[in-house]
Amino acid sequence: MTAHLLQALNDALTLAADQLSGLLPTPGPAGGNQVPMAVSTDSPGGNGFQLPDAPPAPPAELKAYFQRFVGAGKWIALAVALVSMIYAGTKMMAGKSNRSNLAADGAASIPWIFGGIAVVMSAASIIMFFAGGSA
């Protein structure tokens, strides 16, 4: 699996280098450089330029690996939440008789568990909202 990941990273970096090479100055007809960017006409003298603003897009080779990584992270978080709920319930049951502080501690941890689940499960949507994309 490591060899596949390294090959995918190598392919993605090669593709990125090919795409970025179009942004470098190219030799002009008289030996000068021509910059392949849009020239801004609203700046004084017209000597400004605008960089292309493309939305973030994952390399096709890494998309499946990233989705698997995010899925595994969510699964691990749900497993931790399940164990935490069992632990909180056990504390509440054990604290029922003469140990009310233990029961209160178990009950107080339940909202934190649900809050953690909500953040983990909606993390991708929250980040994409601020990035301006769609999850």
C-alpha cells in the first residue's frame, strides 16, 4: 500500500509540475519574455496582472486514498464515542448508591460526547462551507 501511495504522490506532483509550467514566462519572438497571464487594464499603465483563482480540486490519484482516510477517521471517532458512552453509563450506574459525584460526572460527560460526535461527523461540511466549495 505504501508503494501505491508513493506512486500516487509522484504522479500528482508530476501532474502539478506540468500544470504550473504554463505559468512560467516563455521566450518571446524577440528574445524577451511573455508572461501567459491576463493583463489588467484597470491599473495605471496596464502593467498589473491577475493570477488564476481555481477552486481547490483533489488530484484524481489521491482522492480515493483521502476518502478512505477520512472514512477511517470517522469510524475511529464513532468507536471512541461508543466506548465513552458505555463508560459514562457505567459511572452513572455505579454512582447510584452512595456515590452521587460519580453519577453526576458520568451524566455531565454525555453532552460532551454528543458534541464531539457532531463536530467529527460534520467536519468536512464545515470546512467546505468556509472554503466556498461543496462537500
